[in-house]
Amino acid sequence: MQIDRRGLLAGAAGLAGAAALAGCAPRAERTEIGDWPTEVGDEPVTIDWWSANIATNEGGDLRPRLIEEFTKQYPNVRINLVAAPADTDTNRTTLTTQIAAGSQSPDVIHGDIAWPGQFAENSLATPLSTLVPDDFWDQYPEGLRSAASVDGEYYMFPVYIDNSFLVYRQDLLDKHGLQVPGSWEEVVETSKALIDTGDVDYGFVFQGNVYEGMTCNAVEFVADAGGRFTDEDVTESTATSSEARRGLEFMASLVSEGVTPRASLTYIEQASLDAFTTGRAAFLRNWSYAYDTANSPEASSVAGKIGIRSRPGFDGTDETHTTIGGWGSYINPHTAKPAAALAWARWLADEDAQQLIVREGGVIPARTASLTSPDAKAAAKPQYEIAADYTLVPRPTATAFYPKVSQGIYVNANSIAAGQSAVETGTSRMQRQMDVALAGQAL
């Protein structure tokens, strides 16, 4: 799960904006862990928090509420919100360029669950194990603890986890006497029927742009077909396996048969959600927040008309799959305000913030006890119940070179889905590029 610094920085070298950001803040040496203060003093202090939007259960922004509640407990700590790019890859590349240059800002980073290995390999995040009690980590599920750590050392405070779901237009199914699809084949059949009625323009939409979201979708479709993109040790690609080819061939058929619009191959999360909430699409694959947003009258024209289920499998299987998603807090090793940064990062992962996420968030809290709390029962979110039966599928993050490995997946998966590459040609190229990346070489 560790990332090659050469490949990482080479990919970011052309970003003038990132370079400008790196030049805006002073360069600093790392604070040694043995010297790290853990108590916030009485003097006013401001820390920069780098974060993309965290959805509320009504489609709003949860970040101001988190800041508001934190400052009630730490009135002398001001949180300066720095808006991060919504695209995960742009977010990561911009941020890592800045920190690698030695910038003290941002102090705390809201980052992807796939980043600990990358940040550990390149000293881009502060090791956390000695900064909190040993039993602090026991409040999170084992899989999340594993994702947040590298070689036994923690680098990320978990904030929330995520699964993908299939959101659908229940009103249109009822109107035309159709059942909720139980398989991908039924999604195709039902999509075509609803398009023919003229009630929707599209059948199924997902995140098919050339970015990390496409990797998540490709991993899921391949898992549905019984395959994976690498061996278990994540040392060799298996992209040319019959299972991988079946999963990607099905994804391509969604576009070629008109079930999924070609525009979906340019979508990230928000664009695909917009296609659904404006009534243009019958089915949407997205993360847990999307259901809450789509069911909010303030954010959606189809609120009160929708349903949600797990991503289906292919005919003949009852198993359903979702990639492991989630975000957490990393502390910049160059921060000049270590105590305040630690207080904020830890608070986001601890009980008060986690309960706020349960009550008001459109995401799934990381803390296990929060999912069974009275607040969670009162929330009665179907996402919580569905998630319990999912088979979780990891992305191949357990390598020092994951960004390049993922690039090999999403570039070629997009090309296959667009019909620009035949499945055999595209997966052969994908396997070659993944193997080159896994060997630590440039693509």
C-alpha cells in the first residue's frame, strides 16, 4: 500500500497550481514524534484543514457543523477550511506536491482511505501510534484499522467509511409494473423498458471518467464476475483473466447497448448524481451519501420517489460487492501547530464527531459503536442495513506504486467502455501497464 515517490511527484510536476500552493506556505522541518506536544494550550491558534465536501443527509455540507461543534470544546482553536478538489486524483497530486515541498500548510488533511501507504512511504503524514492510547484504535473495525496502518504504524484517523449502492426510481417501477432488478441482466432489461416509455433518458449511470472512481467501478464489475485485477499478494496483474474480461465486457456493453450514456464516461460522483436527481436516469451507482441527497427535496427533483439496494450481481449469484471506500484525517509532518492539529484530527475520529455524522451526515461513521447507537437506530438509514450483508472488495492498494497501478486500470477501463479498445486488446495493455507499475517503473 506504499506509493512510489518518483512516480507520484513526476505526475504532479506539471501542475503549476500545485507549485504555486507549495510556494505560499513556509518550508519546515518535521516535528520529531518524541517532541510532539499533545496538549492544546490557552493561546489562540489557527490551523488549516484541507478537505473536499462531506455530505449531510440532506445534500448539504457537514464541514461547518463539524467545525462548530469542535470549537465549542476548543474555543481557542480556529479551523480554517481549505477547499480541496473534488476529484480524488487531483486532490492527492496537488496535496502531495505541496507537502513534499516542506509546506507547513495544510495542518490536517481529509484524505482517502487508499493513501496511508503512499503517505508512509514518502513521509507525507505523521505516524500516530505514540500520540494516542493503544486502545484508541479498538473502536474501529479490523478492516479499517488495517487500511489506516502500514507495517503496524497508524497514519490516518478514520472518519467515515463508504460502500457503493444502487439507487433507483421506485415510482417508475411502480408506474409500469416492474420489479426492482435482482441482477445486472435485469438492470439492463428494466433500463431499456423505462427508456422506451420516455420517462427517462438514461437507464444506468456511474462514475466512468478517467480517475479513481472508474477504478472502483471496474474493480466491482470484475468482482461480480468472480475475478480481481491482481494476485492476492498484489505483485502481478490478472487483468487478462476470463473473469476480468467478462466484468469489463459487461461494463462496455452498458454503453454500446444504450443503457448507459456515453456521457457517463466523463462523470465523477457529482455529475452522475445530477443525472439521477434531475430525473434523467433510472438507476445510479454511487456512494451512501447519494441516496440521502437524492431523497432530499432541497437537492433533488425525485425526492420521495426512490429506493436503494446493494449493487446486484450477475444471474446465478446472490453475492453482492462493493469496493472499500472511506476518508480520514492525516497530520502534516511539517505542521507548526502540532497540538492543535492532533486535537482536531483525533476529535473527528472520536465519539462526538462520529455521533454528529450519524445524526446529520450522508456517510457511514467509522466508529463501530456509533453504528449501533440510539442515534443510529433513530436515523433508520437503509444504507446501514444493506452494508451488513456486503462482500467488501479491496482495490489493489497494498503496493508501493498504487497510483500508477490504478492509472493502468482506469485509463484502459475507460477506453474499453468507450469502445475505443476491444476487451482483449484493452485488458492486455492494462495487464502490461499494471505489471510495469507493480515493478516500480514508469508507465
